[in-house]
Amino acid sequence: MAGICELGDEPDEDLYASVNMARKESRTRSRLADPALGDALDLLLAPIARLCLARGLNFASAVELLKHSYVGAAREAHAGRHGPRDIARVSAATGISRREVTRISNELVAPSVVRGSPATKVFTKWASSAKLRDRNGQPKPLRRHGRAPSFEALSHSVTHDIHPTVILDELCRLGLARHDADSGLVHLLRDAFAPHEDQGRALSFLGSNVGDHLLAAVDNILADQPPHLEQAIFADELSDASVAQVRSLVGAQWRSLLAELVPKLEALIEADRVAGKRARQRVRIGLYSFHTDMAEPTEPLQKD
């Protein structure tokens, strides 16, 4: 069946109070004013809880992070307002004490933005450029030095601030490229950048990619007219062999999307620069696939 979807340190007493409050709130789960919101949050929080447990983040620490997010969101909703009244507004909106709102407000810092490094930008341009692909659509091996097409020329097309050797060393360290010293050629080893070996960077990408996806979905829910494209295809009753074929199909679609969009985005950036336009917008365009076992049907309760 297929379809389309649209759309730590020991805690202090205040933190223990928050944990106890969360326990009390769990008893009112079935009495939420908006049960649909509760159902959605269950689905969103389950993988977050799994990640926290896998990385040793205890519940009290997670509650502290959630409190920071609540205060940050409430302050953003009242942007431009400061002082005691702002603290009171945030406290009233979140249910967090004014003392805690004051403490957290003094600790809030803007989250770091994960930007592509020169090495990943070179990788993306190499993987997406039609001029750097062979007749079969595969990335061509490049001479290390010399005029284009070469790795040196490719690196300089991205940045003149970092030597191509440094960029090549980083790509090789990440397992994205290989330099054959005998032939002098540089080979691209992957068609997608997924830094699994670097857990810190992988977590940063997780936050940025999933965070922007969730922001798009929330904006669409809260806005009168959804401002973002956010759709999905779903299917069930598939065999393992069929799922393998789906993964291959999605991978091919991603390579096609990458090859088409990256040059167009670069052209738009350059056109805005030449025209002197105020360029303060950013976009993130993604594609993902997910597969898992279907849920087992539940047996109806038998009456005595």
C-alpha cells in the first residue's frame, strides 16, 4: 500500500522540581487539550529519547535542555521586549518560574550554524558537476595538478585561501577521495557526504538537517499558507529485496537532484552578487528515505 503525505552534573533543586513536574504531567497525557498534538509529540520525541539514551544523556539533563528551548521560543515570540515584564510574559507562557527564566535567559546563546567546509564544498561541486562526469554519469578521476579539469583547478574554483593539498588531505581523511601516487589521479570514492566516522560532525549535521526539516513542518502547521515544500511518499507490505531496490532508486534520484540543483544554486548566488542584491536568505534542500518493519497488529482485548 502506498500514499503521499503532505503537509552530567547533579541537578539542583529546581531541576528536580522540573523532573517531578514532568512526572505529574505524564499522568495527564490522556487529558491533553489537543490529543493530536500529543500523538505527534510522541512520534517526535521517541527517536530523540533513543539518541539521548544511546549517548548517556540522562532525563534531568534532557529536561534542562528542553527548558532552554521553551524559554528561547517564548522570548522569540516576544522579540524586542526586555526587562521584568518580558520575564513575566515568558514565565506565564512556559509555566517556568521567573527565577528560572532569568537564569536561562542569561545563559542562552545562539546555536552554531553548520556550514560546509572548503573540503565538503569541493566534494559537492565534484559530485554534482556534469563536466566532471563520464559517459556513465560517474565522477571522473582528476589529475592532481594542472589546468581544468584537475583537482587543483577544482579546489581553486571553490577557494584560493586554502591550498589544494590541504583540501585533498581532508577529503582523503574523510574517506571521500583517494590519491593514486603512481598515476597522479585523484578518485572520488563516494557520491554523498555522510560523516559517520566523525561523530561530532555527524551530530552537527543531524541537528542542522533534521532541525530545518522540523522548522519547515512546524512553520507549515502554524502558518495560514504553508511557506515550505514538505511532502513524502510512503509504502508498506514490501519485501527486503523490494526495499533494497527502493534504496537504489532513491540514491539515483538524489544524484540527479544534486547534479541539477547545485549548478543552478551557484548561478543564482553569483547573479545576486553581481546585481548587488541584499542576500540574507538561506535554503536547505534534502532527500531522505527510511525503512523499518511494519507494526504488528494488536490483538483485541478479550472480555471475561
